[in-house]
Amino acid sequence: MPGSIQIAFYTPDQLETTVDLLHDMSVHYNGSNASGRVAISNNLQQAILGPQSGVQLLIAAEEGKALALATLSLLYPAPKERGQLFMKELYVHSAHRSTGLGQLLMQWVARYAVAQNCLRFDWTVDTSNPGAIAFYHSLGATQVTDKLYFRLGGEDLLNFSSSS
């Protein structure tokens, strides 16, 4: 990994390059059904970075170009009156995978969690993503088996939210 990688929280001057990266992510996950740049830009500015978000957007860039990102939230309460850092997303641009950039970001996030007095750093991964699972195991991460992950989504969310 080149030494010129800068990792820092998003700044407004990174809007277009971050939209480029999020578009690459949308194509990666959604193929021909990927979102367009306008929708991605609006979502970035209004939702991800919006006042109700609670998310911090971490960008890894080289020469001003966003190459990878992580979305982070500090959660409370956690055991022992400390915090928990939750990472919703880790994404490395398709042209920069297997370069060490993902590990570099994860180490930065781990150091940030420690600096914020977090007791732990958690994230999820899709069971259908064996490459990511292997990557996280290679970092020494422990797969949590004593928790269940629940979701209300789509029609179930709408129905439950309108029930009395």
C-alpha cells in the first residue's frame, strides 16, 4: 500500500470523489440496478451526512481520490459504562481491493475506538460474502455466536409501524 494514503473523516471538498466511490459500491452490490449519481449524492448529503444520521463517514484517499470508506457510529450504553463502536459499512473501491487498504482502514477504526474509550468494535457481514468473512477472520476478529441479529423490513416494518 502506498504511503500517500490519507485516512480522515469526510470533508465537504470530498463530495464528488465520495459519490464516485459510493457509485462503485452501488454497482458492486446492485449490478445493473445500481443507483445513479444524483440519487447517490442526495442520499450522501441528506441521509448519510444528515443531521439525524449519527454516522461518521471515514474516507481513505490518495491524491484527493476516495478509495475506501467506513461508516461508524458510537453507541451507548455498552458494558462497564463505556462505548461500543459499530461499523455499518466497510467498502474498498473495486480497483483497490487486496492491496492492504481494508486492513489499514480497520486498524484506523480500531485505534479510534480505543481513543473513544470503546469497550468493543462490532460489525456485521453477509453470510454470502466468504471473502469478507475470511478477511475479518484474518484480522483476528471473533465471530459472535451469542447474539442474534433481528430485522423488521419492507412490508413487515410498514405493518408493524401502523399497528396499534
